Amino acid sequence: MHNEAVSERYSVAVASGSLKPLEGPVVQFPHRWTSEGVSVMTNVTGAHLLHLAAAGCVLNDVYREAEQLGIQVDGVRVEASGGYDFDSWQSTGIEYTVRIATPTSPAEVGRLLERVDAVAEIPRAIRAGAPVRRSTIAVGPPQP
């Protein structure tokens, strides 16, 4: 038994534009919605990667939905975290926060974030649950 089920929070952050600087070890990735890319701060564990998928999807969808609504976005930072129950091998849930640099009114930003929360594909898939199956087994020498 592990019994430290939720003692650790697995936190990640993704940021772009004017909100891009992140502290700590950061990796840069190209990004469809911004010319300067996205900064990603995470460790590489299963829990971190699950949270990173949700945070990255939300960041992308802020840009996509803002464009459709005609909202100017100068920067986005999404931080996500959650616990993990080692006894049941389940996430205890993911919480995320979004910060948007924009001249748009708080009411419009609220409307944008409501829309993003409703359409963001990865958070929706996580909420709904989905079967995950291995389809093949690869055996052989390591590939260069």
C-alpha cells in the first residue's frame, strides 16, 4: 500500500505571448496560434502529462475561441494540478486556472472562458472517461 494518495500535487504550466515567462525548467514548443511559441513547465510523470494535456488544450482553445469571438489575446497562462490516488490508480481530479492578457472587459473574458470550458476537447474527454487499450506489442532491437 502506498497510502500517500493525495499528498503530492502534480502541477504544470503552459504560457504564451506576454504571459510566457515561466520560472523553473521550461521547454519551448511551436504553437499554431502564436509566432513565438509556447513555454511548458512540467515534470515527466503520468500525472504531470495528464495535467499538461488538459492545460495545453485550454490554452489552445482560448486562442481559437477568442479569434471566433473577435477578442484580442496578448498572452495566456494556464496552470493545472491535481492529485493521484495510488491505491486506486486514479486521478483525484484536475483543477486549472487561466490568466489572459487582453484589453477586453472582464465580462467578455468570462464569456470566453465559459465557452472554452465547454468546448475544450481534452478536458471534455477526461470528464467523460474513455477506454484505453494497447493494440500491439512491438518486440525487436532498439531503433536508432
